[in-house]
Amino acid sequence: MDETRAWACFVSNVLVLPGLGSLLAGRRSGWLQAALALLGFALTVVWLGWFVSAWSSTGGFPLDGGPYLPAGVLGVLLFGLSWVWGLVTALRLVREAGRAAKSQAKAPAVDTPRRPA
């Protein structure tokens, strides 16, 4: 993988969806990273939906966090875990691509026979 593609995978993993860049790089771990991120997002949205609903129906800020607070906290933790895992994977991809580029640059040039004109 070249450095440009590795950086594209990095951006995809960190800014778009954890696991997406890993999948683009051909890493199977991307499936689990993306699944954790999506599950975490869904759990957080469930809590946020309840929170907004309770806030609008009571007209006041629900201080107790509600019955879905543990799901919301778990969702944030799962998404954070998948994001950190995606970041580590993306940094490894960039490092491996940099090393590969350096080793190709250091490799001796192969002389190709030239045809007489």
C-alpha cells in the first residue's frame, strides 16, 4: 500500500467511521471496529432520543439521566473504544506504508539492458 492510500485510510478511520479505513486497507478487524462504532452510536442515540423526549414533555432538564443512561454511557464507551482501535490501526498502516516507501527508495536500481539505436 502506498502512503497516499494509507493516509486516506487514516482519515476514513478517524473522521468518517472507525473501521472503514481498516476495511479499505484489507484488514478484517475493520468489520469489528465498524460494528462496535455503529452499536455505540445506536445506543447513544437511543438515550439521546429519550432525553430530548423527556425534556420536551416535562419542560425541564431531566437531571437523573433517565432509564436509558447506562445504555448511553455504554454507547459512548463502545464508540470511543472503536475509535481508539481504528486510530491505532490507521497509525500502523501509515507507518508500514512509510517503511515500505523508504525500503523501495533504498533498493538498488536494476539496470535494464538497453537496445542499440
